[in-house]
Amino acid sequence: MIRPTHIRCLPHGVRTRVKRRMEVKNAALSNRALRRLEKTRDMFSKAKSGAHVLIDCNNVRAAKKFEWSPEDIFEGTRIWAKDSGFTGRVLFVLDHGPQQKAFVQDDGTVLVLSGPIESADDIIAREIGLFLDLPNQDVFVITADQRLMGRYYNKYALQRADIHTVPSIIFVWMLESALARGLGSARAARLIQTNQGTRSSLESKGAKETTADRITEAARLFHYLEGAEMEDAIVRDRSAATQRQGPSRALQKYLELVNAGSHS
């Protein structure tokens, strides 16, 4: 299970510097970009009560030029979801992994690794239907993949109005804004201060991340989630265990179906 980082306060001076960096970044966005960002925030705020968010994780990472690891995206989204009222209603979909399996985090977010046969796109295009069948439902899909959009808009043409696509770069801006407001975690502070995530040795040398790199990363993450001790493990203070929140009923149902091997 991916566990939230141990909460600790930042010194006032550090907090102020980080917020100033975000103010500079926001000022650098074009007026058009800011309008798109505000429109997206407004769309989330007006979502139906049963709305869920499906995230094409590597596509979001691509919008950040792969400077953020999957765990970095999880941390930013965890803070954003709490801030936006979507805690327990987020499904991360990540390519690769030794097998297709879903894991639940302590805040109720569900992560599914696609395994070696299907892709993240396959899972997203299929599972949108699971959430559209629920009452009072909106589905937000975070991706910039035009082919994936075509797949789910064609498949669910009659329910098109209930599907909302959010471009990955806009979601990245939202995560950065959420991270600036949620400076309680060490990972959040590091991401904003450096404006990058846990870059690999290849990336630090200017090499481009490859599919083989992503397969290796997915396998590492899978085995960590299975319980292996990893250097990058995100440790949670055990005293906060009573604060754990489960996933929504829809995500819990999906979790059970996937891990029973009956939903691929």
C-alpha cells in the first residue's frame, strides 16, 4: 500500500519562498492558460456528488516531461483530492507491471497497474462504463491522448455529456497549485522547491525515459505495493491509522473485480 508521507511543518521562511515561486509561475501563464485553468476548477467544483476521476498516470507524467515519478503524481493528487472534495473517488491507471492488479491507498485512492497484456488506455476506455452506470455520476478523465479520447467518446456516445476530459497539462497546473497550498508533507515541499520529482539517473544525464524504464518502474512499484521494503517507501505515522478513509463503493467494487481476475 502506498502510504502518505509523515506530516511535518515547514519553517515559515521556506513556506513563504515556495509560495512566491508559485506566484511567479502563475504570473508566467498566459491569460488563455489561466482561463482554461479556472474553467477546469469550476467544472470540478460543479461536479455531481458521485463524480469520479480516472487518471492516465504516464500521460500526466509526460506533461511534466517525466520529471515526476508515479509516486510524485500520487502525492500531488492526494493533496488536490482532499482540497477539492474528491478523496476516495480517484482511480490511477499505470501502464505495465508483472500482472494486472489494483491497490488501495490509505486515503481511499485506487491504483491499478495494467499488467503485461493490457494498456492503461484499455483499462480507462473500459472502466468509464462502470462509473457511468451509477446514479448522479460524472466521470473526469485526465489525459491528453487523442486516440484514447476517441475510444471512450465513441464507445459511450450516448453518455458523452457525463464524460469530461481534462488535459494533462492543466491537471499538472492544478497539482502544482494544490502542492503549494498543502505544504504539510516532505514530498510536497521537495516537489515544489525543486519543481521536479525523483528523476532517474538516466534523466539527470539528459537521457530520455524509455518504455523499458517504465516497465522497470512499474515492476518496482508493484513489488513495493506487494509489501517489499523499498528505499523510496512512503511511510505513514502509525498513530494516524484511525484516520484512514476507504474508497467509494464503486472503486471498492472495481478493486474486488480486478483482484478476483474477473474484470480484464
